[in-house]
Amino acid sequence: MAASTVPQAPRRSFRQWRGARPFWGGLLVTLAGAEILVTEKAPLPVLMHIGLQGVAGYLVPTVLLLCGLLLLFSPAQRLFYSILAVLLTLASWLTSNLGGFLVGLLLGLVGSSLAFGWLPDQPARRRRLRRRLPD
């Protein structure tokens, strides 16, 4: 049986696309926004959302989700989106059920830090396999 039945061309093109942007940072920020947005619908009344704070509870994770998608599809503006994502993640602590019960808060902080620290035009790392010398 063949070791890999997946064609290599789509896999290689996805790897090149992923390498040209802060992929993991954008993915984590997107997941953070989605998780915080889902916890807004949670049946547990952790925080009362009344008036303007209720609107902010839905607005903050929606914009955070949008920042994650923009990090993935518009990497040229990654500094602005990552700084905005950090600020929105910290704002979700007050507006959105303690930042999605801390899970979304941690995902957002780690993802925006990864996106901020990503550097374009870096040469791809190659894995080096070390040979063990015979004893």
C-alpha cells in the first residue's frame, strides 16, 4: 500500500501559502474570537449584560474574529491587527464572560503575540536529521 495517497501539489501550495503569513497567530486569534462569541450564548449567567455593555459583549469578539481572518488574508498589516487583537482580547475580560472563561483570553493573547512576532521573508527552516554514530 502506498505511504501517502494525497497529491503533493496541493499540500506544497498550502505550505507556501501558510509560510507567507502569520498562519498560527491568525488561526489562534480567529479561534479566540469564535470561542468568546460562543460563550456569549452560554446558558450560565456569569456576567449580566445590560445596555451598552451587552452590545460590547458581542462587538468585541466579532471584531477579534475579524482581526484573525485579516491576519490570515492580509498579512501586510499584521502589526496593526495583532495590536488591535491584544487590546480586544484584554477588553473581552470585562465584556465577554471573563474572556470566554479564560480559554479565549489565552488563545487571543498567544495568537496575537505570534502574529506580532512573525517576520516575513524568512528562509524556510529545514529539518536536519542527525545520524547516530554506531556504538
